[in-house]
Amino acid sequence: MNEEKSFHIGKSYINLAIAENELQGEKEEKLGQAQHKATIISTYEEIYGSKTTIDVKNIFEKCKDQTKKMLILGRAGIGKSTSCRYVTYQWAKGELWFKYQLVILIRLRLLTTSRYPPGRKYKPIDLVEKEYFPCDDLSQEDRRHFKDQCDKDQVLWLLDGYDEFVQNIPEQLKDVLDYICKTQHHILTSRPYAIALSYDVKLEITGFTNDNIAKYAQQFFDQIKYNLKDASSESQKLLNFLKSNASIWGVAHIPVNLELICSLWSNMDSSQTKILTMT
């Protein structure tokens, strides 16, 4: 990543479209069955060009149980981890999910045997201590206070990247993860495959809407306007180019792809963009 173009998440995040998984699954199956490029592009636009954005503040309204549990799916690069970081940031600013005293983001791929050696029984507080206070030991008072918060439903866990974790879950961590998933308020994110868990509420991150693409491009170039001549006009030139090329416009709905496209565009002479292709 180019450090000069690393932006604060509060200034660069764009809301992603989130679809109810059952409906989205039917549409994605159609995309998978498409054989020809033109058909694929047409199908892509049908699926991803008419997304409905669900405000993240309201996603728990779909959870009917007292303990809120939700599975959020999305393919690689679609924005699952970024969304987790963003909602954690928004909670810390006091802008959503006021009922929770703590929102804890756990990157599941970091829960490895080398970091959590066998030979002991781990508790939820041990995950918090290891991931957030690696150089300190929490006091017994801290541990009791945390358990009290969990017992009073004041803690929300964001468990990110189940697909990177499920095939190699350390035996010594299975009980604590099972406890969190069964008894604690949580959101679990994963790619669509490798999910054998049962969730009543499933949503899917489907990437950017057409309007999101324009907004992201504008924000990207606004933040480098002091390093790029005519940054605002470059944003519009990029949008015009994307819309003129159906293939690139399609992949630009995936956030990581659009970030790469914007970075490439900002580093090249726009007069040469006729040679920019999918490859």
C-alpha cells in the first residue's frame, strides 16, 4: 500500500450495499450460469446495479432474538473487514449502537496456536487481553467488570474472517469461540463458502452501488488534491472512462478494485488511458 495515499477511514469510507442473503443468492446463481462476456456484464449490472443500501445502524432490527446474532457474507475484496473497522470507529465516536458498552473487533485469522499456546483453557477476556493489551496484564477487577458487562448484554463482538479460520481452528480455542457464538451478541463475517453455521439473520455485502462509485472517486481525489494537479477534474475523467468500458465499470463495484483503479489513474497521464484494460 502506498502510505502517501492511506486515508483515515472516517474520511474515505463509503457505505456498502447490503442485501438479504436469500435474495442475493438467487441472483448470484444466475451470474454463475452466464457463459458469454456480454451476458455476464448484463447480468452483473442487473444484480449489482440495483442494490438497496441498508443503513448499518438498523441491521439489528432484523434480529428477533434477545441475543443479537448475525452472519454477514461477502466475497474477497468486497469490504467485510473495512466495514468492521468502520462500524467500530463509528461506535467509538458514539454514533451508533448506543446500548453496547464495548464493541470488540477480533480478526479471527490472528487466533493461531503460536499466539494462543495449548495447555490452558481460554476465556473471552483472554482474547481481549491478547488482542488489545499485549503488553499488559488485566487486573482481576478488570476481568470481573468485563464478565459483568457480558452477562448484562453490553458487549458486541465483531468476528471477522471466519473463512480464513474455520479450517485451522486451534483445539484450545474451540470452546471459547463456541461460547461467544452461542451466548454473546455478535456479527460474524465470512466469504460465502465454508459456512456450516446456522444463522437466522444473514446479510451479504455486495459492494458499491453506482452512486457509491462516483462518491468514492470524488473523495479519493479530494484527499490528494494538493499532490495532483486538477484532482477534481481527474475524478470526473475517471468516471467517464469507467462508464465507457462495461467490463471495468462492472469490476469497479468491488471496493478493492476501485481503490486500485483510482490509484493507478492518479499515477498516470490520463491521455494514455485508452490503453487501460482489464489486464
